[in-house]
Amino acid sequence: MAVELENRDPLLLRVTGDLSEDNGRELFTAVESLIAAKRDRVVVELSAVEVVDSVGCAYLCRAQEHARKGGLALSVLGARGGPAQFISLFSSSLARSKPLPRPHVGFLEGIGDKVFAAFAEIKQFGLLMVETIYWSFIAPFEKKGVRWAGVWDEGYEIGFRAVGIVMIINVLLGLIIAMLSAAQLKMFNAEIYVADLVTIAFTRELAALMTGIVVAARSGSAIAAELATMVVQEEVDALKSMGFNPTKYLVTPKIFSMVICMPALTILAMVAGISAAFMLGVFQFGISAEVWGTQTMNALTVENITLGLAKSLCYALVIVIVGCHNGLRVKGGARGVGIVTTRSVVMDIFFIIVVAALFAAASVITT
Amino acid sequence: MAKRAPILEVKDLVAHYGTIKVLDGVSFDVQHGEILAVCGASGCGKSTLLKHVIGLLKPTSGTIHMWRRDIASLDEEQFNEIQTRFGVSFQSGGLFNSLSLYDNLAMVINEHKKYEPEITDAIIRSKLAMVGLEHAQHILPSELSGGMKKRAALARALALDPELVFFDEPSAGLDPITAAGLDELLLNLRRSLGLTVVVVTHELNSVHNVADRILMLDRGKAIFFGLQDEIEHSDNERLRQFFSRQADAAMTTRNVDVED
Ligand SMILES: Nc1ncnc2c1ncn2[C@@H]1O[C@H](COP(=O)(O)OP(=O)(O)OP(=O)(O)O)[C@@H](O)[C@H]1O
Ligand SMILES: [Mg+2]
């Protein structure tokens, strides 16, 4: 045993070898039992200790504290050299370092904070929107410049690289809708009207919606993550300090490329969905290409296409502003970037659906 | 001091980032209880050297022995065991930003050891106080100043009582008083625990105060490795320039070098 109790006056606890985890615990239990036995004085003798570590010191400090509370006069004697230095470093540091309460937010305070935070966020969002509109649609006409280089780079990433996935998704969706509706219309021998249905649905609603969702997932998240990382690494502060307006330099190029790419992708999506239905009609339902084609062309109205493109423009603005808004309000480090990225995609999809609903409501009211 | 086998021995380390050669045949060793300062101009490969030595990056060629074991030949379990014997504080801190300082230390300790909660608590509080952060226990790293992050990273590197610690510029961004305090802490730990330290630093003062030996890198090559006093007698131009703080006449030429 490396912790020995010598029964003399005063009582002596002698530690030999090292004062690390095992001996430390033994020392601590020995002191505990002395406290329980209501002894009034003990000397901890460390002259035979050669090595100490933090765990041993922690046990020693804990024993001292318990002894003080339990009315046991405990003195530590005899430590030499390195161990003595480390024990004094450790215990003086520990004495300086009082346990601090963890920050804790009460329930009602929590609700209050959330409400204030929500208002603050709405204000922030509004400001960003105003700034974005100024720098994107007003400042260029006041000859304050646009960073076109940024626009092309972003356009390649946001637009060109999304073509494949947008086409595939819309072809599949076109097939699904055509088959679903054909199954119903077949009962009236009216499969030919599938052409109208798919054409109207895609031009007016679905092409823009599906493109919006794909772009939100691809680029909305990328925008949020990019800006958030820039904030975390103090790049945005650096921009501001050098007199660059972050909205002009970070948000505007994305707005321009998104405003160009989204309608373009939406047109491709319309083509994809309508041709998928065409293929199905001709090869599956056996309707002649001419008949299906004429039917489709009749359903294809300028009004619907314009409406679809208008929606896609709105979605474009939503995706950029929501992405930038979330990116710029990141808090903390890597974890914060993850949180705002997720949040931005969820908000994107929510607002896209809200905008679609507003358009639908508006068209019901006006007709 | 030089009697025992070296704790760390690096031989002919060559390292590349992609096709660019960053370290070119660096050799040095560190004895038990020694403080080695790694110096050199910005961008000469000091951080890269450190990342290779601690096994984060794999060298192109050359060997690294820690406690006489070749770290390239260790499997994951053996390497984990070695990892608990050394501590690292990275140039940019490397703290977990989503955890408070207290939890940063707690996570490291609880991952490797099973101490009683009160003991872990005492160790964490004491280590934070050693670097002067006793008032910042529950603060997130993102709410700290640059120098405070440095000190917190140091506390975390010391959390497990390592035998060997690597510090990448611990005193960069610190005021002279705090920096001297950290030097004092290193010396104290070396005296009391026999701690071995490899420290990357530009601070000539702190090199002077703490270092036993100095490794000087220049453009990926070790141009000097030896005791402090030997520097004065060295005939290497760059070396004397560095330690006498002469403004660099070669600055422009060097930048051209780097670019091509
Ligand atoms: N991840 C990386 N990929 C490619 N090259 C890198 C990478 N990290 C560093 N380098 C290059 O390697 C060289 C050495 O970098 P290193 O970070 O080791 O320098 P350093 O000596 O630590 O400089 P400092 O004192 O400024 O911290 C530099 O020229 C740098 O450009
Ligand atoms: Mg470095």
C-alpha cells in the first residue's frame, strides 16, 4: 500500500511513490474515514513522493476541502522538488478558479428572448431586402457599378450545373402526372386531355415550383454556407473595413445570376415536363403525334408561360435573399454554419410555397 | 538531459502539398524535458512540420519516431494511445466553437479517462486558471479575443497531463506580460513535471527565455539545429539576420522565389 496511516500524534498519512489516480483516491478515502471517525488533526506526508500529476493533485485538493468542512485540521508536509512545485501551481490555480454557474435561461425569459429575436430578425430581413433591391435594381442605373465577373461565375454554378438535375426531375414529374391523370380520364375516353392538363400545370405552376425547390436545395444552401463561413472567418468584417459594401459585393452578383438562371431553368423544365407527357401519349396511349402536338400547342398560352416565369423570378429573389440573410446572421463557428444552412433551405421552401399560394389567391380574386 | 533516448526523432522529412515541396529533408530530435523552439520566416513550413510530426499529414519520405516508435507503422489503436501522451495547440486555436471552454476541456478528458466528476471538474478549473482564464469557464470560443483563444487552446492541450506538447505560436497576439506568463508556465511545468515542449515561435524574447535548443527553418530546409549560444558563432547569413532582427534586404527576392 502506498498510502499508510501511522498512528502517532499527530496522525500521519504517508504517501510513497507517485501521487496519481490510485494513490490519490486512496488518500482521499483515508481522509474521508478520518473525518467520519471525528479525528481532529492529520498530517499528509509527501516526502517520499517522486511523481505527481493533475489527478493526484485534484484528489489532494478535494481531500483538503473535505477536511476543512469536516473539521479536520489537515496539513501537507514534506513535498520536495518538482512535485512540490506542481502541487502548489495546481492548488493555487484551483483556489483562484471558483466554479461559475452555467448560464441558464428561464422559461419566460426564453419566450421573451425569442419574441425579441423574431422582431429583430424581421427587421434585419427587411433591411437586407431594401439594400438588395437598391444595390441590384437602382444603383446600377446610377452608374455605381456591378461586378459582372462574379455574375458569370455564380451563373455557371447556379444555372449551368443545375440543368441536368432540373431536367431529370421534371421529366419524371411529367410522366407521373400524365399517368395519374390518364388513369382517371381513361374512364371518359378522354386521354387526349392529359396533354392540356400537363401543359397548363407545367407552364403555370410546376416547372417554376420544381426548379425553385431544386435550386433552393442546391444553391440556396450553398449561398448560406458560403456567407456564413465568410462571416465566421471575419472576411465580411474585412470587406466592410476596406469600404466595400457587403450587399453590393456579395448579394448583388448572386441576385443577377439567379434572376438570369431561374427563368432559363424554368423554361427547360417546362419543355422537359411537356415532352415527357408527349412521349407517354404517343408511345403508351397510342395517340398520333400530330393530334397530341396540336392539343398541346392549343393549351400553351402566353399568359400561362408569363405567369410561370414571373413566379420563377420571385422564387429567385426569395432564394438569394433568404440564403444571404441566414448566412449573414450566423453565430458561433462550424456548428452555426450548419444551422443557418439548414434553416435557409427550410425557409426557402416555405417561402416558395407561400409565394405560389399568393399567386394562386391573386388569380382567383382577379377572375 | 541528453542521456535518455530522444522522445521525438525526425529524420529526413520531405513533404509536399500537391506538387509543391514544403519540407526538404528536415532532421531533428527532442530530448526528455527539453524545450525546442522552431523558428523561421512566415511561410517557411513550421506549421506543416508540426502537422507531420503529430501524424495529421503523411510525409512523402522520412521517418518520425515518438517514444522510439515509428508513427507511420502504428495502427489506429496504438496511435490513439500515443496521442494521449502528447498535447497540441494549433496556430488558429482549433477549439470546438460550439462548446464552452469548460466543455472543450471536459470533452477531451472524458473521452480518454474515466475520472470522478469532481476530479475532472477540479482539473478543468485548475488548468483554465493556469492560463488565466478562470473567469471564462462557460464562454464560447467565438466570444473570446484572439489571445484568449490561444490560451484556451493551451489549457486544452495540457488537459491530459501530456509528456510532450506542441504549441504553434502560443504567444502570437498576446501582450508581453501575458506572453511572459505563458513562458513562465511552460518553464514551471518543465521543472515540476518534466514536460517536453516543441514550440513554434517568432518571439525572440521568448526563444531566449525558454528554449534549450533551436531549430531554424528556411524555405523548407533546416538551416540550423543546436544550442542557443551556437547561433552567435554560426556563419549562416539568414540565421544571424533573423536573430539580430535585421530588416530583410532579401524580402523582395524571396517573394519572387515563392511565386515561381
Ligand atoms: N493546406 C495547404 N495547401 C497547400 N499549400 C499549403 C497549405 N498550407 C500551407 N501551404 C504552403 O506551405 C508553405 C508553408 O506553410 P506553413 O503554414 O507551414 O508556414 P509557417 O512556417 O507555419 O508560416 P507562419 O509562420 O506564417 O505560420 C507556405 O508556402 C504555404 O503557402
Ligand atoms: Mg504557421
